[in-house]
Amino acid sequence: MIGVTLAVAAGGALGCLLRFAASNWVSAHWPQHFYAATLAVNIAGCLLIGYLYGQFLLRPEVPLALRAGVIVGFLGGLTTFSSFSLDTLRLLESGQAPLAFGYLALSVLGGLLATWAGLTLTKL
């Protein structure tokens, strides 16, 4: 299990560094479009997690450390939006549409509300 943990940690570090680099690059070149880096990594991360998840389903012999290192570590470090998207899609595919849409709404609205609440706390 230590190998899987190290793979997730290494992948997470790489994903975070890539997100940081993308953010810095966009800020340096298009500061008025600061959000473009987040949008780009979220879309790219969603594309990659969908593709890789499908590939790993077809190839169960791929070691757990590699699968976890790439999906949980790298893509999780790059963007948690990809994991959220995959979770929602898996709920839909398993016939749990009401739960999927509830999860979607609660995640987006709850996340926005929690961010607002956290920001509001700093102003007290």
C-alpha cells in the first residue's frame, strides 16, 4: 500500500505544479482572463479522466499504483473537477439519476455557498 500512497503523492505534486504553471502563464500573458487557466485544466482534466478511466476498465492488469497515481494523484492535483465529473457520470451510468443530479447541485451550489461563507468569515 505504501507504493500506491507514494504514487498518489508524486502524481498530486506533478498535477499541482502543472496547475500552478498554467495559472502563472495565463496571469503573465492575459491577466484580465485569470480564470482561463482554471477552465483549461478543468476541461483537460475531465477529458483525461474520462479517457483514462475507460482505458483502465479495459485493462485491469494496469497496476493499482499507476492507476491511482494518475487518476487520484495527478488529475486530482491538477483539478478536483475531473473527479467530481467522473463521480457524477458514474452515478448516472448506474441508474442513480436523482442522486447524480442532487450531488451535482449540492456540489456546485454548496461549494459556492461554502466559499462565500469562508470569505465572509474573514471579514468579521
